[in-house]
Amino acid sequence: MSIAAEEFKRRARMEDCRADDTDPKDQERPMSPEGVEPDRPPRSLAEAHEAVARIRPRQKAPLSEWLAFHQRSAALYAEVAEIDRGHHHEALFMAEREHQRVKEIKTEIASSAAGEK
């Protein structure tokens, strides 16, 4: 099992104890379809989407949390691309989209750090 898959599994089991000021609807997590085991890494693109939704940080989370989320998401989608061959290209697209978001967040973090100096 890859490190990304283990991290998704660990975060999915964690109790959602986020106290924030966002809309309660933002805290809802999608239900897994029947027959999907929550303690195993996703094997399809649909399961990957569900896993990513379960570990999504709250809207006002720090950029560092969002950076880690997008890095894990990119790794998971890349892994699923090799497993779910019927959705290979879609999963690769999602992985690339997450990589782009990682670059954007790193730039945002660097510019905010430069602004503090």
C-alpha cells in the first residue's frame, strides 16, 4: 500500500472535530456506496473522488493544510490511474489538476512569506 493511500485511510478514519465558522453543509461528507470498504485504498475513480472529499480541509483552513491535501490528492489520483484502466485518462487529468493547484499554493505561500518580510 502506498504512503498516499495509507494517509487517506488514516485521515478518513479520523473523527471530524473541526470547529469553524463555515456553513454546516460544508462539513457534510458524501456517503460511500454499499459494498465499498472504508479501510482500503480506492480502486476506482469514483472511490478516489469519495476519498478526496472525505479528507478535504475546511474552507478557511491554512494554506499549509490545503497544500498537503492537494499533494495527497495528486498522489491518489495518479495511483488510481494505474488501477482503474477504464478511467485512466480522467484520473491522470485529476492528478495533473491537483499538481497545478499544488504549484499555485506554493507560489501563494511564497508570496505571502515575502510580503511579511
